[in-house]
Amino acid sequence: MYRESPSKNGKELTEQKQERLKACKYTLGYLEFRFGTAKICCNCEACKPRNIAMHSFIFLLAFKGRKKFCAWLPNPKSRKRTQNISDEKVLEESKMTYTGYEGDFKSKITAYVVFCWTFAAFGGLMFGYDIGISGGVTSMDDFLIKFFPRVHEKKLHVHEDNYCKYDDPNLQLFTSSLYLAALVASFAASKLCTVFGRRRTILFASIFFIAAAALSALGEKIWLLIVGRILFGIGVGFGNEAVPLFLSEVAPVQHRGAVNILFQLFVTIGILMANLVNYGTSKVHPGGWRISLGLAGVPALFLFLGSTIIVETPTSLIERGHREEGRQTLEKIRGVKEVDAEFESIVHACEVAEKVKQPLKKLMQKSSMPPLIIGILMQVFQQFTGINAIMFYAPVLFQTIGFGSDASLLSSVVTGLVNVLSTFVSIFAVDKVGRRVLLLQACIQMFISQTVIGVILHALLKSTGSLDKGPAIVVVVLVCMFVMSFAWSWGPMGWLIPSETFPLETRTAGFAFAVSSNMLFTFLIAQVFLSMMCHLKAFIFFFFAAWIFVMGLFVVFLLPETKGVPIDLIADRVWKKHPVWKKFVDDEEA
């Protein structure tokens, strides 16, 4: 945001200087100062030197600590300039003139804002608990006897193929139906986030999750369990859309990466909690599985209570016309009264977004392709690491390589604990070393882990029998190494990067595409993993290793670094400077 400073003598500009500021037909607007008027004009060769000099002077005044803001006055004639400059370009250039400095955004961490972050992040706990609970429940004998007796019979046959004994389409549908529902729900959640706000959408997510937990715990028929999974899916779709946006919008700029990763941290905590619950309820007969499914309502209850107390984001309030309330909320969550810079930045972003009447149409334009493609691919690649396949079916996987039922669940607890602890690495490192470093390092570590697991299983695990104790322990260690690297890279970055690269006018719609892509490929992986393991056997790990290699190339050539870049400057500092993506933005403006 441009700053002003009073002139030393307080006099107006001389007539000669005023003459110099004559409006040209390319003028986009003016900056009003006590010492006169500064013109924001086009970026042609004639105007560029004067613009650079003027901007540098304003920056100098800003860094000297002057506190009064200038006024951005759109030129009433600007829409009638020449036909050579489109309205779309004026919109983009006007955004460039009012972007702000990170240093201007004052804040301090208060107990209340930490409370808001924590309770909102319970949406990740819900998601993680469901990821972890599914595999444990589907490996419990009591659950299989009641709903999937054919799978239980195959499991009892000692000569049954190790890779195929859990291959059953209905069993896979029980796990994966949630994600198909979440895919559809994420688009509805996008509209709800815009119309009702982030906080209410989070509230709706918790209600669906509580209802789903009750229905799943009490269900006596398989169709009731499937309906429960669908309700879980709606809750996940709503929560995964609203919570990352909420965290990004209430976080101070300098801590945005770390705060957003709280969502992924709570996902990992949810997975660990589910593994611990499964380990305990596996000894409860015959209704241990009911306890596991029913306890999914506990994090949802915390989210419900928290969503009645936390504030709405200032961005959402201002976007929906509650400007004064938005300012009061901003002061509350920042813990300071001096929020003029950030408030005016949000107001301007909302005014720009308001001019875009059809966000989906805007999202499909060529200039919007860079964040859309990156957002979708980050979520798709997150699934093709194979992480959810391992987390869904960790108990099944460990039983396959020779661990007993209790031992396999305990091994899942260990991997869950590794998942939680490793996520803290990303919280402390993401705003220091950057996104790309963490992603590339993880690609190397995950590729090695998946490849070596595949080699061991291909060489030593036949269709019948099991692994010896030594190789089995090595596989568990390699799984932990894989989970460790994922937890500080593709896990949190898959949610962080899409949430910070879309401009406000397409943010909820663009993020909905990213979330729905995650849900679609999570559904596909969950639906076909056991069948793929049956047909590919150990080669399934080579399949995921190949995708990880592709992901590494994607990071090297296509993924720009967004560390330390304010959201409103992503287009200018990232997309316009990237050797590939700048062609999309430049061609659109040409």
C-alpha cells in the first residue's frame, strides 16, 4: 500500500509541477497526498521512468515511518481511454497499485487467535480420524463377519493369496464412498463459503460429521454404513474447503505457512488417534468396531462448539458487505488497533473481487490457469505418492507381510506417531527454507522408500506364507521413512500452496477444484488399491515410485517458490516471472 508524507513546508505543488501531472488517456487513477497528486498511469515506455521514480519516492516515505494513507481515486475517464488496453488489464493494473507491504501489517499472537486456529484445525482432526479408522475397522474380524463374511472366509484360508485376500469391491466401496461424496460437497461448500462465510461452513461440516458418526455406530445393515460414509463425506468436503481458507485468512502474513499447516498437523493427529482407538477396540468383542466409528463424533463435537465461538474471517465479512464488523474482527485477531494497512488491503481486494461477477468463468480464462493447474496437480500428486493407500490399509498391509492382527495395528500406531512428529518439521521450516526444498527432498526420500519396499516384497513375499521377522521390520522402518518425508512436504504443501496462490475473486472456486481433485483421486486410490495390490502384487510400490519421480520433475520445472510472497502479489512476482507460466499471463494481457 502506498504511503504519504506531508511535505516539509506544507505547501501545495507549484503550478509547474501540477502541469507535469496532466492526465493522459492511459491514466488508471491518482494517489492523493498532502503535497499534491501523483498519477498512476500506464506502463508504456514513455510513462515507465516517471512511474519508477514516483514509486521509489513513495516507498522511501513509507520506510521513514509515515503513517497516513493515500487515497486511491480511480480515474473516471479511465474506462474511456483507448481500445488498446482492455478492461481486464485495467483491473489487473489497479490491483498492482494497491498491494501493500508485509511490514505494514502489524499483529501480535494472542490467546484468542491461537484458540481460533486450534478449534478451526479440528476440521483436519475429523478428516485424519476417518482416514485412520477405516483401515483398522475393515481388518477387525467382528466387522468382517457381520458385513463382509466372504472376505473373512478368504482371510481364514492360510493358502489364500497374500495380496488378494482383502480384495472385495463392497469392502473398498465402504472406504471410498466417503470421498466421492466429499468431491461433490466441496463445490457446494465453495458457494456456502462465499454466501454464508467460512465459519458457518465449518459449523455445517461438524453437524454432518456428528450425524454420520451416530449412524455408523448404530448401523445394522451395510447400506446404513454406506449412508453414514456419505454423510462423513459431506462433512469432509465442507471442512476441507473452509478450514484451510479460514486459517490462511486469519493468519498474520509472516506466519501464514505455519498456521495453514496446522490443518495437516491435526490430520496427522487424527490418524494417530484413530490408530490408538483401533488398537484398543480390536480387543472389544463383538462391538469394538462400533466404538471406533462412533468416536468420530468427538472431534466433530469439538469443532461444533468451537465454530460457535470463533470469529468469521475479516475477508469474508468485508466481502459480504460487513465492513465495520470486518475491521473490528481484524483488530481482535491481530491484537492491535493499528490495522489500517491490512484493512485497506482487504477492502481493495474485495472491491476488485466484486467486479468479477462470474468467478468460474474468470477461473477458466488463460490468465487463471497457472494457479488452477498448480492447485489441482498438487492435490492429485499428493494422492499418487501412495500415502492414503498406506494409511488406509496399514493394518491390512502389515498383516499381509506377516504381522498378527494386534501387531499390525500397533505398527500403524508407530507410523501415525511418526506422521505427527514429522509434520512439526514443516511448521518450523516452511517459511524459512521454502516450499520447493521440502518437496524435492521428500521426493528423493519417498522414491527410495517405495522402491526398496517393492524390491523386498517382490523378492521375499510370495503369494502364500509371510516375511521373516527381519525383512518385515525393515519394511515397517521404510514405511516410517516414507510417512516421515510425506508429513513435512506433500502432506501440508498440498493444502498450503493451493490456498495461497488464488486471488480473492477466484479463491473459493479455485480451491474447490483443488479439494475436489483431492477427493476424486483419494476415492480412486481407495477404491482400486486392494484390487491393484491383488493384480500388481509388489509392483504396486513401483507404480507409486514412478509417480513420485514425475512429481520431482514437476517441482523442478513447473512449481515456483511462493515463500514470503504476499498473496496479492503472486501474479506479478511469481507467475509473470516464471519461464513457463509467464506465457499464460502475458498472452492474456497482450
